[in-house]
Amino acid sequence: MKKTKTKTKEMKKDVAFNFPLSFSSFSSSSNNNTNNKRSFVVTGYGLDRPGIYGQFSRAMLNIRADVESSRLARLGPDFTITALVSFFVNRTRKQPRKRTNVKTHADHHKIRSSVLEEEEEEEEGEATTSAGTECETKKRLQDALDTRIDNFTFDVREVPPETRQNEEQSRARGYKKLIIRATNFPGITARITETLSNCGLNIETLRMDTKSSPFSNNNNNNNNNSNNTNLGAGVGGDEMYFCETTVRLIEGSFEEEKFTREMEKLEDELSCDVDVEDVSDMQ
């Protein structure tokens, strides 16, 4: 039985995905209670060509959007973009009105009723303004992408604030990075990801690819000489499988001993190599 390789390594934060699109107004406004951070996940795809992400970055810069992180990939003929984009939306509050002097108890009762009505109207107005501002922000983002980048399809989805708070809390629970190499066959990714889920691990990032084995040409020649018709990708060791994933430990569900057993079992069943690293942050 193969032993799962385990390494402990303090990883520096990967700055390759953090683009310098922040402004002094962002940092100063974050300390102001009248401002609210709105985050959006942007996904886009289209035929690959030079300069697509340059146009995307310029479009975000023009509308003063902060690109917190992004993932880029070329899949077949298409180029794909997934990015987390944030804005600071100002929410203004009306100044309190000056109160008149109270002379009698009856006057006090009338003024108090008037004040309560005014406060309710202000709260309703602020809620309407806030919702309108958020819709305008999303539309401004969508319009900037559609007009700046031709022949590219974008989708914009807002991230609820509570989701961002939960994300920050989950980062302290620890991560593991796995690299898996095997001979490709149908269902291998499903087998791997199901094992990770059963071990109490949540996939944060995953990159997988296949490529021809250096021995595939020899195998094909031998099969042709023997008139073997059972040819194709993933058959007879024609394709090699590669998977690199970073997973987050789910609190209350992950057990180190169970994880080690499952990785050894996976290596035996799939005849694959599994390298594991403990990392301090998502890579």
C-alpha cells in the first residue's frame, strides 16, 4: 500500500490573482459607517483572442471597481473569466430636523407623534434608496462589461454580505492541497471528489486536465497491427489524468485519520499518486 505524502508548508498569499485596482477612496471609505461594500461575482466566456483580460481590467478601472480576485482559463477555443468585484456604495442619511420648544404636555404629545412619523418615512426612504443604488451598481457593472468587451458573454450576480462574513470566518479552519496523477478513465473525477466530500472537505479550487501518454503512439501501433478495434481516448492508457485541488477543512466533519485511510484506499483502487500538503491559506 502506498503512503500518502504529507508535507507541512507555510504558504505566502498568492498575489497573482490580486490586481492593484484599489484606490485611496476605498480604504478611507471602509472606515466610514455611511458606506457599504457590495460584492459581485462576474463570469464571462467567449472565443479566445489577445487582450481580453486587459479590456476587462480597464473596464473595471473606469467604473472604480476593485477586482479582489479572479480566475482565468482557456478551455478549448474559449477564454473564461471568473472574478470577484467590489464597490463601496454610499448611503446618505438625512440630518435630524431641529425640534421646537415644548411648552405643554399636549404639545409634547403632538411633537412626539410627528417625530415618529418622520423617522418611519426616513427609514422607508433609505431602504428604497439603498435598493435602487444596489440595482444601479449592478447595472453599471453589466453595462461596462457589455460595452467595453465585444463578442463576450458576461453574467453578474451579487454576493450577499453575510456570505462574505462567513467566508472570512471559514478561512481560519485550515486547508489542504492535493495533486493527483493517474491514468484517465471515465468517472475518475467523480470518484475523487466524492471521497473528498466524505472526508469532510470542501473544494475551494480545482484544476484538472488530461494529456496523451508518451506511450500512446506505441500502443496504437501495436493495436493496429493486431487489428484491435477497441481504440479511443482513455483506453489502454492513452491518456494521463492530472488534478490539483485546494480543499477547506469543514469544522466538525474532518478527521485526519479517516482522511489518511481514504487517500491510501484511493491510491490503491485507482493506481494513482496522491501528494498532500497542509497549507495555511487558500492557494
